[in-house]
Amino acid sequence: MNLNSKVGLIFFLARKGFRQHFFASLVAAFSIALAGGLLLGTMKIQKQTQTSFNNASGGFDAVLGARGSKLQLILNALFHLDASPGNLPWEQYELIKNTPGVKEAYPIAVGDNYLGYRLVGTDPKLFYDHEWKKGEKYKLRQGRIFSEMAKEALVGSFVAKKLNLKIGDRFQPYHGLNFKEDTQHEDIYVVVGLLEATGTPSDKVIWVPIKGIQLMEGHDQEMAQSVSAVLLSLKGAAGFNLEIRYNRQGNLATFAWPVAATLASFFDKMNWFRGVLQVIAYVIAVVGVLMVASTMHSSLNERKRDFAILRSLGSSRVIVMGVIMGHAWLISLLGALGSIVIMQGIGWITQTIIAEQTGVLLDGMNLQYEDLWVIGGIILTGLIGGLGAAVNAYRSDVVDNLHPTS
Amino acid sequence: MKKVFSMRDGTKLPVVDVPNFNLSKGQQLAIFGKSGSGKSTFLNLLAGILKANSGSIKIDNTHLTKLPESGRDLMRSKVMGYVFQSFHLLQGCTALENVLVAMAVSGNANEEKAKELLSLVGMSEKENSLPAQLSIGQQQRVGIARALANSPKLILADEPTGSLDPENASRSIELLKSLCKANGCALIVVSHDPNIINCFEHAMKWEDLNKVGKEDK
């Protein structure tokens, strides 16, 4: 460090002050880190959850299902959450499949589970033809895709890991979307394939032929002729036309389109939660400012004599003030770095919880350009905490602090 | 040169009234007098830490009293050295760093020179020790090395032996005198200890120099 420059001298003495008041400085830095980490974390979770949910819609533009809420339909058919709003006659699937503008249509049937993980019946073509993300088709980690008419299962990566399912394993599904021990079906399924992870809700599903769900022992006859929903990829203006046909003129089915807009309205409803977290972050930030102020104040009281010595050596008041601000800056910098670590920690916990609950894998919480404003704000917050003590140091009387006198 | 302090109750307290005071280049002078009689205030006025109410101070052809605070700070860092009774070392800094900081204040930090100064006062082996790890006599020697850090033209020593036993006091004063002589810098030592006078060729009583209260009598 170049002690001959004023900045060099200021930071040399600030570093010494930090070391002398190490514990108090560390606590102040932690308060700032906590506030910053929470603020950065909530901002990023909100943004990345929305982006990840949009990306996790499995490459589908719309869902056709029973009359009801669009959001419920999307959550049930694409995210495998929530209850099914009801069934559609098989003819509705045939009808929309052959509608101009419909690029792909896959029927799904739900209603059974294995140890809490959903069985979703569908057409095996989904795994041969469909791109769940642009340019990405489903890949097999092991085995093969199920046959259309066999009691075979293709297991998502998350389920395979959790239930330790392997090729050749046999299982008997349970009735309903939630696991109840006394509702086991008699049908026996064989695991024939394991899917590679996609970071989408399909990882949390056991895929079986649609006929398997429709004709499962114990299901009523009506179910054999119906589907829970139809997953759709569209081209051109088909979305507008189908919206009008199903939602405004018809009353047989609900056409949930566009998926992203419906999800956005869902996240808008969750904004209050983000607001609460942000208020908490601001409260912690105020505590952080007070902690820095308190640390600087107690440090100033102990160092008044040091500052008087510096002044007697010829240091200007500005250097003495700079030493306090330099100390506050070191605390703030440590706080800012800590906030990035805490943000990553919050991100990791959130990522784990969301992946466990929904199968949606959030992207890593990398810093972006706009985050620099928040980091700058964190440093500024710490500096504000040091300002009062710095002004006091500037005003402090050399003679009063150089006792004794003769 | 006069200095009057304003008290909280509005009364005025004259502390220093020195009509005339001269010190030649390289001269060494002891000023002795009672505690609390204004000797430290006099040194603080000479150092430019305090500003006189009237009169002028000229050091090394510069009118200290005409300079703004920043100018006085700069002059103090470049032309003067200060030695205190309780040494006033920076507690978080080692012996070497204490000397280096004094140099850095005037923009002349030089580690070799700082080590050389510590060697002159016999503190080479303790250069990396913190003040708390040093004896009182050792701390005072570091204080002397620090005062010489910027090759000053004047050293002001305020009760430099006040915390030392007679043996260490005598050694410190001799060290200070010899180093000032070797560096060609003037020295003013103020003390309430009449024994100090025996160590100096030139000594004067503070009461003879300071005229405060004399008119009333």
C-alpha cells in the first residue's frame, strides 16, 4: 500500500481500525449483508421463478381442458400441480387435433399416482416428436419409451432418483392424485425407460400410455372415453381463433392460451409476498445502517486520542474524517460481498424447494448489470452509517484529546 | 502572543501572554514551571494546533499565525516534531508503522529511513511490536524516533519524562538532545520537573516568560 498518497494512508489506518474493532465491524457487515442478500434474493427469485416457469411449460402454447379456470388447467396439465378441473370427451381431442393451425396435440389423462408421484397417461409420440424446449427432444437415460397398449412406464428423472426406480421394476399405482395406502389398483406396471433430466415438471412424473389410465382397474367406463386435457403447439393465428371458438362462443371446454400470459397473472397475484420480503429487507437495511453508525461511534470514542495524535502529526481534518469513512467503506464492501453470498444461499434454498415441489429448476443466481445498482446501494448504506461519526471526527478537538496538559 | 480561553459561563481565561520569545536554529531550551500553568498551550500555539488571539508566530521564515488551518497542518507535518508525556503512539500500529505514519502524513513515507531512525533509538529489534508490547521507556524511544521522522527543524516535547523513572528520564532526555543536535534541529522541552533544568545549557522558568496575571499584581 502506498502510504504517501492520502488515499493509501486513509485505507491503511482504516484497515487498522477495522482490525482493532474486528467483532463489531463484522457484526455491522453481517447486518448489511443480510439486508442486501435478502433484497437481491427476492428480486431475483421473483424474476427467475417467472422466467423458469415460462420456460418449463414444456414447449406448449396452449391447453384445452374442461370448463373452468385457465390457471388451474395450466397448473394441472403442464406443471402437474393442483386438481384436474374435469374431463373432456375423446372427440374433443380428435376435433382440435385436426383443426388447421394446430401443429401438435397430445392428450393426457391423470387420476392416479405411485407413492405420491403422478401417473400421466399420454401418447408415446410425445417423446419421439415433441420439442420440450426449442431444439430439445426428450432423451432417454436408460431403456426405451413405453408401447401404446402395454402396461409400461417411463419415469421422470426426479421420480427415478427419489423412488430409486430402475428398469424392470414393477409397481402397482394408487388411485387419486394424492397417495393413500388403501387405494392401490391391481394393475401392475413395468418400468421400461428412465428419462434424462429436463429441469421441467415432467421430471416429477411417471409417464404411461393413455390407455393405461383410461382402462385402469377400478376407473369408471366414462373415463375410458375421455381425456383430462390436450396439450397444444400452435402455428399462425390459431390461438386467436381457438380462443374465440372455445372461450367466447362455446361452453364445452376452456382454451388456456397463451400460457405465459396466464402464468404472469398468477405471479402478479404473488406480488404481495415479494412486497413483504422487501419491507423486511428494508427494515434490516435500517438496522444495518444503525449497526454501522454504532460501530463507528464506539470506534470513534476509542480512537479520539489516535485522531488527536494524527492531527498533532500534521494530518488534516479531512484525513481523519476519511479514516472513519474508509472504515465504514470496508464494512460496507464486506457487507456487499456477503450479500452476494447470502443471495446465492437464498437462491440455492429456493431452487431446492421449488424443484422439490414443482420439478421446475431455477437458473443459478448470477449477478447482472442491474444488480450493480443494488450493490452500490448497499455500499452507500454503510457509508451513510459512518457519516455521523466521520463528521464528529472532523469536528473533534485535538487539544482536548491530547491529555494531560501542563 | 496571547491566548485567552472563553469559558462556558462566559468568563474569559487568559492562559498565555508571551511578549517576546526567540529560539535560534538548533538551540535547545527547557521551560519549566507548575502543572496547569499554560506550558502545553504555549507548545500547541507554536505547533499551530491552537490559534493565538493576538500576536504572531514566525517559524523558519513562515508566519504560522497567518496560515489557514490546512497550512498550519502542513507546516506541522513538515517542519515540526512532537513528543508527548504519555507517548501517544497509535495503539493499532507497530513501532515501525508509527514512524511510517508520521512520515506519510507529510507525504514522505520511507521504510528504510524509518528503520534507520528506530535503529538510532535502539529499537530495531522491536520494530514490529505493538505499543502494548513495549515497556514505557521503549515507547518513549519510539515517540522520539517518530518526532524525528520528517527531519524537522523544531521538536516540541511536552513533559517527555513525566511517565518515566529518573533513570529512563535522564536517558530519554539525553537521547532526544543528542539526536536533535545530530540532525540540527531546535528543541523546546516543557516540564514541571525542575531536575530537567540540569540537563540543559539553556533553561527558563515559564513564569518569567508568561506575563499572564502579572499586570494585576
